[in-house]
Amino acid sequence: MKTPSPLGAWAWFAKTRVGRSIFRVGPPQSNLERSQVMVSSFLLHVQPAKVNRHSLRASYSFGLGLISLYLFFILTVTGVLLMFYYVPSTTQAYDRMKDLQFVVTAGLVVRNMHRWAAHLMVAFVMLHLCRVFYTGAYKQPREFNWVLGVGLFLITLGLSFTGYLLPWDQLAFWAITVGTNIAGYAPVVGPELKYLLLGGNTVGQEALTRFYALHVIVLPAIGGLMVAVHVWRVRKDGGLSRPDEPVENIQSIPLGQLPTNKSYGLMELARGTTPQVGRDPDDEVFSWPHLIFRELLLFLIVTAVVVFLAVFWNAPLEELANPIHPPNPAKAPWYFLGLQELVSYSAFWGGVVVPALLVTALALLPYLDRRREGVGRWFARERTVANTIFSICLATAVALTIVGTLFRGPNWSWVVPWRTPPAITEDH
Amino acid sequence: MQKESVRKFYGWFTALGLLVGLLVGLGYYRDEYRPWKDYQHRFIKEEIRRATTPEQRMLAQSTPVQVRQILLPELNRVDRCTTCHLAVEDPTYGGYPQPLAYHPLHDEHPFDKFGCTICHRGQGRATTVEDAHGNVPHWDAPMLPLKYIQASCGQCHESSDNPAAPELARGEQLFETVGCRGCHKLGGVGGIVGPELDKVGARRSPDWLKQHFVEPSAVTPGSGMPPQKFSEPDVEAIVLFMLSQTGADLPGFYASMKVIPSAAQGQRLFQQKGCIGCHSLGGQGGKVGPPLDDVGLRRKPEWIVQHFRDPQAVSPGSVMPRFGFTDSEARALTDFLLHQREQKAVLSIPALMGPVDRGREVFRKYGCAGCHGPAGKGGVPNPNAKTAQLVPALTYVADGYTNAELKKLIVNGQREIVALDPHRPPPPLYMPAWGSTIKEAEVDDLIAYLFSLKPKNEDAGF
């Protein structure tokens, strides 16, 4: 410790009586301590003491899942701050937005951070899903974690959608009106589902109360739990996917055939693909510092980007919600605009059948596609068929979203964004 | 090897940590630096300069720099205008440049009860110049230009009985005479050809309204409304009246202005209670009691009020009955009578007019002139109508229709107007069905009036 640094301070503090009681291990100096620091810390122990080099390669995972997690964390912190000021009332919510902007210290910046982080989280969860698909990472033994991921994708959309209503401006009101109308197109359950969501037939105080409760309690609680399980399963399923899963090399005794006259440590019971029983130890490095420092770096980058966006761009806030003056066109949030575009062709097929089929297909994917080839590599040649089908679906969704976002004007008519529409003239 | 790869992180941590810190600092600085603080410092400096005693100086120096606001729970408003406009209540700041100017003539509308935005509009909650003055996207109520400020009086006061708002009264009078109600509903009365106007003042900007009167189709493509030939002051007056129609549902204290004693309320009472049965105004009415045109000259207001309460107390031997007017009603009637000496009020007194005169009133009341022209002389364009692209004049209606035919036309209207060129858009103006709006007796009077329009010296024969 020649120069003072946070690590140096920590080393000094960890040597004191109090410090030792808190941290148990100081900055690790030996490989033993590098293992201990991971295992003995609550925050770190969900990660292995050693990690495969392949998992550290940024060009493999791009850290997309971790970025989503960090955004979720930023959203939680800023969301709690916003809750200190927000009132879920149709007469007060909009005024509270104005007060955040005009009289609450840094209120607007916090709201901006929440807004941009929310949009980014939807985007990064989608990108994460694409990464996992294109690397075939949903295959055995990670099938169920993929299903959890699809669930988290839906939770993310739900969180963003419920939060969209809360400012109670025109944008919020009509986006939710359009969005819940799409839900209403489902046969049999559609109208009931819409009524259940809104607490009525139109967006009003009941809807605001419900969306608020869903947004701040129900969905974050479920989502947070699922994230915990999702991350835990990453560890239990053998870390990030990588080529040539070693499962077939492992010989394990079925649990029922274990001798019963001795006790077992966890290591002996652990099965399958945990790192300890994986490949050649030379492929692995200590998580501290190689993984942890990279994670910390990524967190700083994500924070910097979100704060940067929040300082220079304000979250939109339109006029107070007005149920009798719909904007033309009234548009759903951007991630539903592909769906809205589909609905404009056919409410039933576009609003119900296609999205239901897509979500079902996504959830069942690992059980349908059971071939083991091409795991752990981007665009593996062995997976050309699956990748092609997925790419076509993805391109269609992106194209529909772009059309719905940029190319649709009043009455959902075709407009070209870089040309102002000609004024409507009528000769007399 | 391992040490090397770790060391490079420290540089990145430092750089990114600094970047995050810098961005947070920047965000905080922009949040902390607000122009209103400059204005408050300027005000405090001025107060210190003016201080004559050490105590005053102490007081001025200890003025806190903080957001100031007027809470108006009844109006559901928070006006923070006084955060910058600190001296609005201090007459010694008269003539100062904004934002430190004094607001004159404000005694009857105390700030703590009215705030600022209920009259001036703008965004009361905002604390920056552009946002507060409301000239920003997504804010519907930018500040009302001062020349239209009388429009705000109309939210609480009857247009016709506020002497402080003559332009508003003139605008209303124009509205009622040029026939806007022929096509537009206001307060539930009027036609259905054009949109209702009850909230038009909150929806439309002054510029839009003005443009709309001069050349309607310029701001509303395809509008069938004929361009209005107003003089410049008349356009401003009627725009001002339109701006007063905000449809704001104000709570009791403010709305009560419309029901407290006023000349307009007195006029309504005068008609309802049948005063005209015994007294006359403008030569019309009964002869049992004295004419009331100049009663305001002959009697003091207190005398008239007392007379309404108990006629015999101030006028022994009077045969006028005691009507049991409430105090407020007696004051309203008195106010009305006092106004008679200033202006010859045009009273509609249906019971004593002939059918033709009553019909003329009906013609005016429902805005028929809006399409058929003053006195039914026509001339209002109706593009692509077969009738020379004009709304037909009514002058010779007596020749073309029987009484029953005309009645049917008025009651049922005529939705389809025959087009000159069937390939072009149909004529925008049409005859609404008035059956549910105009009472049957009124229709009869109206027909009598329309038949009377035919010039007397012309022969019916061809």
C-alpha cells in the first residue's frame, strides 16, 4: 500500500476488529483469499470463486443481462425517490410531475433517469434475449432458465407499461388506452382482462390505482424474485454457456445409490455442470478481481450513460390527460407499436393470435429445439435453420415497430417522416 | 501477468468515477442555478437600498431566497408567479420594470384568494420564465395578451353587467346580433351546424380565433363558416368574448359573482315578475303605475330598494302589492332601474308586442341572421349550393311557401342541400331541424315576421 486507494483503505479497515467482523476477508493477497472473498460475502457468493475465461469475453455476452440487472437497480433506487413525491390520483399526479420539474431539488433529473433507464431496460432485455438465442444458450441444462427469462421479459414489459400511465398526461392516458384495447381483442377473456386491468371500461382513477400498485409492489416483487432465481440458476447451470459442454464426461452416482453409512459434503452432491467439475482448471481464473472488476466497470458505464441522458434530455410530459380529446394518432409505447401496427391490419390476428403464438413459442423453445450442437457460439453453422427463423421473426418485429413508430400519421395513415405532410386542402 | 491486467482497471475506474461525478455535479448545478434566484437577489438589494432605518435594513437583509407561492385549493391552482414578481402588492414599486412591477387596481381581487393565473393564465406551478408564461409545448394556457384580459372577467361575471369590462359586453352584444347562434350552440342554445362554443376560449388561441373570423377555411380546412366582415375593433371584441368562454367550472365563491345583485339579474326579474303589466319602459307597458324610465333621476337608490320591500312604507296610498322580494332581488331590480337613465335598455317584452315584432326577436335570438343575413336579406356564401352558391334570402318567402310548408321546413330542417355540381363536396351549410329548440308559439311568430319581410309596394302577381 504505497499509494492511498479505496482498496488500501479497505485493507486497513479489514484488519481492525470491527472491519474483520463486517468483511471477514480484506482485499485478497493470495489465491486462497481470492476464493474466500467470494464465498464469504453475501453479495458476491452467488458467483463462483473461479470463472471460465470464456465467460469474461465481452464479445460473447456483451454483458447484456448484467446491464439489464443494473438498470433494474437504478430503476429501483430512482423509483423509490419518485415515490416520495408521487400521488396516484388523477387530480394530483400530473401536478406532482410539474412540481418535480419546478420545485423539487433534482426532481426532474431523477424522473429523467427513471424514464430513460426504463426504456433502456426494455431494449437491453430484448437484446439479451437475442444474444441467448443466437448463441444457443437456452439448451440443456439451461432450458428452464430460458423460460424464466421469457417470464422476466414479460415482467419488464409489464413494469414499463404500468409505469407509462403514472404521469397522467395525454401521452400516458392514450398509450394505455390503446394498449389495453389491444388486450381487449382476445377472445372470451379479452374484455374481462381489460376490465380487470382498468377496474372499469375506461382509463380512470381505478386504472391509475391498479397500475400504481402493480408498478411499485406487485411486478417489482415478482420480478426481483425471478431475477434472483434467474441469476442463481446461471450459477447452478454451470455459469454462462460455452462451447463443448462437458456434461457427458461427468460420471455421477444416482442419488439413490449413494452409500448411506457416511455423510456427504455439498461438493460431492453437486451434479452436472458446475465449474468445479468442469473443464481443465487452466481455463479458469479467479472471479476476484477478473469478474468483479469487470462488473464494477460495467456498472459505472451504465450509470454514466443513464445520468448523461438524464441531464441533457428531459422525459416527455404532455398536456394533462383529457379523455375527450384523443391525439391523432394515439400511439402505444414504442415496444408495443409493432403490435399496434399488426392490430391495424387485424385486431384478432394481430392483437391476439400472433403475440400469443410468439410468446408460447418462445417459452417452449428449449423443449422443442433439443439438439445439442452449436451451443456457446454466435450464429453457429449447426443452428442455421433456427437462427434463420428467429431472424425473420425479429426483422419482421423490428420493421413493424419502425413502421408503427415513424411511418404512421393521423388515422394510422402512411406518412413519410422526413417530409411534412401536405396541408389538407379542399377547393371551394 | 494477472497483476498487469488488473492494474489497467484502476485507470478506468478513476476516469468513469470522475465522469459520473462530473455528470451528477452538472445535473445538480443546473438544478441549483435558477433565474428566479437572481430576481430575488435583485429585489433584496433594492429593499436594502430603500431601507431608511437599521431595522428595515436588517429585515431586508434577512429576506429568505426561496420559492414563493399562493395556494388556491378551491381553484386547484398553485401560483408561484410571486417567486419572481415579488412586488406585485407593494404600491411603492409602481412603474418598476418587470419582474418587480406593482400590480395596480387589485383591491377587489385579493391575491391570496385569486392568485394570478385565473385571470392572466400561464403556468402557475412553473418557476422558469418560458414555462411560467406558458409559451411552451404541451401547455394549453399561455398567458393571455393584456388587450384580451377582460375575457377573464367573463369567467365569474355576467358579460353584460361588469362596467369594468366594456369590451367584453360589446363582444357579447356582437355575438348575439350577428347571428352566431344560428350555427353554434353556446350555453345550450343555438344551432348544430358548427361546433359548440362553450369551451372555445380554453381551446383556441387569440390568433387562431381572429384568423378564424377573417378567413375560417384558413385555419379549419373545409370549414363551411362564411368569412365575417368585421371592422378591426369588432373582431377584437368578439375574439375577446370567445376567449371568455372557457367553460371553467369555478367553485361557489367565484361563480357567485353571476348571481349576486346585478342589473342583468334585475332585468330578468323585471320580466319574470310582470312589472310591465302596470309600469312602462320606453313607452311600452301598462299605465296603472308611473313610467319607470326616469325613476333613477327622481328617487334615491335607498328609496327604491325600500319601495320594493314595502311600497306603502315610502309611498303611502300606493296600490302596488308587496311581492316579497328578497334583499338581493330588491337590490338587483334597483340596479336595473338605475341603469335606465344611462342607457335606453332594449327590453324584449313578448306579451305586449305584435307577432311580427316577437318574430323579429325570435329571428335574432336563434341567430338566423348568421346564415340568412340581417333581416333575411341573404348574401352568405354556401359553396356549391344550387341557389347561386348562397344561402337563400328570406325576403320573398311569403310567395314561395304556405304557412304550413314554412313551419314544416323550420321544424324539420333540410339536411340535404341540392348541389350545383354533384362531383364537388356538398354545400357545407344546411338548415338544421329547429323543432326541438324553437317553441311552437315562437315558430308562429317567426313565420309572421318572415312573411312581413316582403316589400309592401311590390305586387304579388308576376
